[in-house]
Amino acid sequence: MKKAEGRRQTAVGRRRSAARLASRLRADERSAVRRQRTARLPSAACLLLTTFCLLPSAFLSGCAVDERRGVPAGAQATVDRVTEDIAAGRDAKVYGEAADEWRAAVSADENGKILARVRERLGRVESRALHTGHEQQSADPPLSGHALELVYQTRFERGSAMEKFTLLERGGDWLLAGYSVNSDLLKQ
């Protein structure tokens, strides 16, 4: 009887071994199928990942390029020159070199008062960053022609402000057609 019982246990053990072996083979087959599927997945996943990584960076670099080249060199030179003239108190020079539209909207005395107030309340410009820029090839009245509106976030000696320069291109030169500053220091 012991022999029969031993044979049964051996047979049961063999069946279990065979079942384990079959299970391993099925697992190996499943793994092979998974490997085949995932072999295709990395290329699709890489393509998808590359698309999501490169596409936004292409748009962001496009914005950065547009922002850098968005202000024509002549217009930026006019902004810099006007800023220096205001800081130096050359209000009459700013007025004399401005576009006709600025002189039609503001008298020489008003121009002097506006610029003196900015100078006295805010001080010299320490830093400036372009906030927004808008260009029109044919501006709306009272402006005419190629116009550029530049809004800067500006740090002055005594505080921060938003500066808006409106420039018109005339004969290849950029002329001041409007200037405004928005700051709490000017409201006092």
C-alpha cells in the first residue's frame, strides 16, 4: 500500500510539476506577446513624447523670436533717446522732435509739465521690460501710417510704472506720437 500511495504522490507531484511547467510556458508565451506589443509601443510612445515636447518648445521659441525682433531697431532707439532726453530735462527737444500728432494733441507747456512730473515723481529709469507691443501698418485716426504702440513695465528710481510709447514711422524715422505713464506715485 505504501508503494501505491507513493506512486500516487509521485503522480500528483508530476502533475503539479507539469502544471507548473505549462503555467510557466503560458507565462513565457504571454511575456513574448507582451514583448512584441511593447516593442511597437516604444516607437509610438517616443513619437508621441517627442511631439508633445518639441511642439510647445517650437511655439515658445517662436514667441521669443517674435518678441526679440518685434521692436524695430529705429523705434527702440527713439524710445531710448526720448528716455534720456526726459531724464536730462530736455523737454523742448522731445517736443520739437515729436510727430505732428503729438504736437497737435499737447502744447509745448503741457508737454513740459507732463515730462517734469514724471521726472520729479518717479526719477530716472532703472530698467524696462516690454510688456506688450502692437504694430499697425495703417493706423486709425488721429494717427496715420505705420504706427507702433509699446507698453513697458518700467522700474524708476522711486517706484514702478507702466509706460506707453506711441511711435509713428515717417520717412524711415520713428517719431514720438504719444507718451503716457501709469503709476500710483503720479496719482498723489
